[in-house]
Amino acid sequence: MDPAVAAPHLSEPAIPELYSPHRIFTWNELQSMAFDGILPPLYGKSYASPGTAITHRLRARAAALTVPERIRTKVVAGRLTAAWIYGCANPPERLSLLVDAKHRISSLRGSTACSLHEVRLGQMDVVSLGGMLVSSPLRTAADIALHVESDRALPALRRLLAKEDLGIRLRLLTLAVEAAPRVPHKRRALATLAHLAAG
């Protein structure tokens, strides 16, 4: 599935709760205000306005602003990057971006400081938030279980499962991992989920 087809409406007007260079302030001015404690840093060169609740949409927009526009509709924030967007992990050092197998991953390399992963994406695997395509909560949790080492996966999975608004249930997540085609680390992923089930 082409992610751009799943979520075609990506161009989003500027979000007033988010400051980035060249909109109102320069990069140096933003850094000075952050240094003075006026603006809380969000991600990259983006800052939240004072007193603003940090939402999924704001984090996604901050991530989107670090991805060149020419590839923004071809990549999907996934794994621990998506978990951070959902408020369930620390800000990533490098964005983890998923690329549908229909796109040639080689043409996107060198575009931004990120990790690119070629995957197959289903129609229900992608949502649009703040002008960025993001893997759905269930797909995010399954990918973390399958592709992230257990010591880093467990805290993020616990937070994802604990957030009721994300609608992930452990049984459904286990079924999603079991249904994944033959992939490395599937046995480890199921062991990680069994560990979660045991409390």
C-alpha cells in the first residue's frame, strides 16, 4: 500500500503552538528563549509555546519538520519514533522511518538523519498526524516487539498498552505478532509479550 494514498491530506497549516525557525523567530532567537526557559524544546529545531500541552499532533509536526518535504509523503514514522509521538518513549536520536516496499529505499537515503526500514504497509497501518504519516498504535507496538531489543522494547510497550486512548490490547498485539510473516526475532518478540502478560 502506498502511504501517500492512505493519508493524502498531509499539507497542514502552521500549528500556532509550535515554533520553528523562519516562521516568527530565527533559530538563534528560539535557542535564546529556550536557554532562558521561555520555550520548552520539542524536537529538532522545534519548540512548544509556553504552557502548551504536548500532544501526539505536536510531536508529529516537530518530526515532520525535520524530514525534507520531497520525501515526507513517502515515509512513515515508526517503531520507537512513533512510540515517542504517542508519548510512550523518549525523543529519538535518529528518526525511525518506514518506507513501503513499493518505493525504492535507495532514492531516499541521505535525505535526513534517520534510519530507513523497507516494510509492507497495510491500509490500517498508517495514520496522519500533524502533517506526518505515522504507524498506527497497533502496528507501532508490533514493530517494537519484533524489531527492538527487549530491554528497550519493554518500557515502550508497557506505556503503549497503558494508554487507553491508543486502544491496544495485549491479546490483539500478540495475535498481530503471531500473524507476522516469517521474520527474524519473532520468537523473541513473543517471549517479550509473554513477559508483559506475566506482569
